[in-house]
Amino acid sequence: MGVEGFVTVNGMASVDGAAVASGASGAAESVGRVLGTQAASPLSFWIGLEPGKVVQLDDVVVTRREVPGHGPLVVAGVVTAVEARHEGAAYDSDVFLIAEGALPAAVIEVAEVRVTRVEPEVFVPPLPGARVYLAGAGDRDQALYFDVMDRRVPLGVGRDGQPLYVNFDFLDGTRGAHVSISGVSGVATKTSFATFLLYSIFNSGVLGGEAANTKALIFSVKGEDLLFLDQDNIRLDAAAKSVYGRLGLPARPFGSVHVFAPPRPGDPNGVPHVSARTHGVSAFYWTLVEFCQDELLRFAFADADDERAGYSLLVGQVAARLKAWAEPVGDGGAVMIQGTSCRTFSDLVELLSDQLQDEGSRQQWTGAQTPLGTVNAFLRRLRSAVRALSPIIRGDLPFYRNHSVSTSSAQVTIVDLHNLPERAQRFVVGVVLRGEFHRKESSGTAKPLLFVVLDELNKYAPREGDSPIKEILLDVAERGRSLGVILIGAQQTASEVERRIVANSAVRVAGRLDTAEAARSEYGWLPPAVRDRATIARPGTMFVAQPEIPVPLAVAFPFPAWATRPSEALAPAEASADPFQGLPGVEDDIPPF
């Protein structure tokens, strides 16, 4: 994610070679007239541009009409297509004759306008020949419904350099909730937009007195780029800072961030497995006691294929036996089951293997006659999880250590997953989400809000199959609005995500899209012209749809004011010469003695 991928604008739109400030005071600028050769309707119309005038995609224009019995009518809309052609040419080859002056013809530019708002709501078409003007500040806000948004959150700037907003009522559950972000990996800047949206929510003033208590939980699956949200970005220049000023936001990093990372594999002290950040990082894991008492075994079988397998019922039966029979041993989280002590996840798996393969004890665990083939399939799957889950399911570390992922210690909590295998990532996401969702349920109130940012949503909530994680995410999508749990989900392909999750997202966002993906029905909210644009969109440009505005807004969000990689957090010349730099310090980990 580099500076070159983001758009910096100066708030000026070039019109006929002259710089005209968008929304400047003074008379509105006429750019053309409503065409009579194309049918105009209350939903869309075409305009012919005056000589020397230009409009571009996403410009906001207005026209007026006097309606008998209703008085003056204002029709506002957004330019969705612009075309230029020769009038008078009959054949393709005529272009050469016209260019040489041998054939008379006129160059005409026309633009299609999608109507966004009619005031008052008298749905009649604009009349051919009516003048069309570029919208000034007041008309623009009215056309895009910004004037009726009591709580608006800056999304970025439009093509005219002026702020664009989303109505917070559709984010906090008042009238809707959840955000779905789609786009090509590495190009669409989905995670960057999600973090900017969080930053804007926290710093725009829409939270009021709840700002200090509102939390965000971010699952980081791609490197350590999200571990520096609380550090200044040294690449932030004056032009980028001016965009923040125009949006009414401070250009600074997140103020309160805590990072959780898994322990290093094989490390007896449970040191967090991160390399670039050494302060404000805590290790997370689950003890064997918690694994048994909280019935976490089902999250070790979190693939959709596991639910279709015949051993899915066996998973629940074995988890119930572990909860009933496991007894804590010592202070390290180990357990004693039927006289056998287990200090590691591998020990527990071996115990279950011995118990389930023995004909004398098998029925005690399964509760009924279970085919040996089903038991063996269950054990094969469980043994394959040992390597992935052993670093985060422990019974060999001091029990008094704080090892649970919690959102209470900071405004933004980051759970770093990039060093874990996919199997372990699924386990962590499922268990942490279940814990936070249950905590919100038990609180009995939607406030304060909890925003959950989850990338690769198609992996955790695929369209086909069932899994424990998918059940939780569906619960969040369908009931989270009333509980104050807001999902900001990102995925490469919305067509592969469970339909009910996408359908419950009030705000939909698309960055750069693959051509084949853009043709899927899941992107029906994008007009055809916008779909085509999304296949060539530059990093930092997003198309945002929200319920109040009939057309998606093309948004350029500013370059992050927080570091998005280690090199942006600390300049090489400022690097410390300390030979112990990078090693855990006293503040980072409780000593094992």
C-alpha cells in the first residue's frame, strides 16, 4: 500500500480550462440543456453540453422546471455516462473527411444523468431544452441527501474534491448495520478502506459521549501491516493532510491500540510471535481447562466439510464428555481426565484416540453405538489439527498469566493471525467472535458499539456448507444490529459469501473488481457503467452504496495517517543502534518465574 495508490485532490474542478471551485459562492454554472432527441424520465435524462463546457463522471448537476399546481421543481442527479460524437457523419470513414474539413459536421458531447433527488417529490421528467447547471454546495448536499443526514461520517472526497459521507444511522443499527467490502486482493485496498472508515467513525463526532467506550476488533491475516495503527505514518505529506482537514478529521494515528499475537511455536515462555513490534503486544492462547470447560472442540472442526461429514454429531458428544470429566491440574491449565494428566493439546488428542479406539471405553464417550469408520474419520481429522492448534491450546504455561483476547483494554484491538495455519486461524476467529458476541448478549444493551473487521469473509462464511464460524457470523449479521455488534466484512468475491450476510449489509463497497466477478448478480447494486469502471479502478478509489442515495458514490479516501507497515512507522535513519532491539522487553511479557 503505497502513496502512489491513493488520490490526492485539491478541491478544484477544471471547466473549459479555468479552475472553478466546487460549490463556490456565486451564480451556478450552466453546462448544457436537457436533450430532446433522447427521452427524459423522472429517473434519468440526457443533456447536451454547451460548446466549451465539460462534465465528467460523478459530477452532480441540477435542472429546474415549473410544474402547474406545484410550483418550481428541482431535479438533481449524478452524471453516469459521457459521450462525444460527430453529428452529420454517416460512415466510420467520414471522420477523416471531417477532420480535413471536406465534410461538414459538428462535434457534440452528451451526458447521461441518473436522478438522485426531486424536490418537492413530484415525479415528472425535466423538459427538453431546460438549462442544466453544475451543482453548488447547497444543491450538491441536497442531491446526495447530505442535508438530511443528522450524523454523517466522512468517507473521502469525490471527483470534485469535496467530502462525501455515509449516514451513521445505517452503520450503528438505528436503521441498518454492517458493511460489505469487495475487491481484488492487493489492488482494491479493502483493509485500508475499512480502517479509514473506523478512524472516521471514531474521530468525526458521530459517537458523541459513547466515543470513549466504542470498540473495534480487527482480525489481521496479512502480515504485520496492521500492527502499527497507533504510530504516525512518516510518508504522510502536506497534500494528504489537507484532505483530512477538508473532511473535518485530524491527521493522526489511532489513539488506543492493543495487539494480540499467538505464542511462538515451541517457546516455553509463550512470547508473542511478532517481529516488527515489541511494545503493546500480548500473547493469546487457551488453556486445556478452557478448551474442555467451554466446549471449544467444535471449533477445531470449523471447515464446512466437517459439518457434512458423518462425525459432526460425534464432535458434540465428545465435547460434552470433556466438559463433564476434565478436572484442572496445577496452575498451568492442564487437565486430568479419568486418571490421565494432559499438559499439551497433543496429550489430549492421544488420550481421546486411546479412549475411542478401545471398545470398552468407546461407548462411554460416544453415548451410543458409533461405527468404527466414523470414529476413525473423527480421529484422523483431530490428529491433523495437532500441529496447527498446539501453539494456542496450552496446559504448560502459568495459569495466572493474562492470555485471553479482550477488547476492554483499548479502543482498537488487533488479533494477529498471519503466523498461524489456516486451521488455527479459523479456530481463533470462531472462539473470539463467540466470546464477544456472548458478552454483548449478556450486557443487555446495544451501547457501546463493537465493530468487527474481518477480511477473507468468503473463507469463514462460504455460500455452501455449514460450520460453527458461519453460524456465529450469520448470528452477527441477523441479530448483531440489535446487540450493537457491527460487522465490516471484506472479501475478494462477494459471490462466494453466504447470501444472508451480504443481504444484511446496509452499506456495500466495491474497489477494483475482477471482470468475471463484476458480472455476477451479487453486484446488481452497481449500475453497468460503474461495474465497468470498477474493473479498472485505481487503489484508493471505492464505490459506495447506501440506502438513501440511489446511485453508488465514487470515493477517493485519503492516504493513511497511521503506519501501514514497519518502514512507515520508523525512518531508517532513526532506527536504533541497540543490539537488543526487537527482543521482548519487561513490559511485553510476564517472566516465567
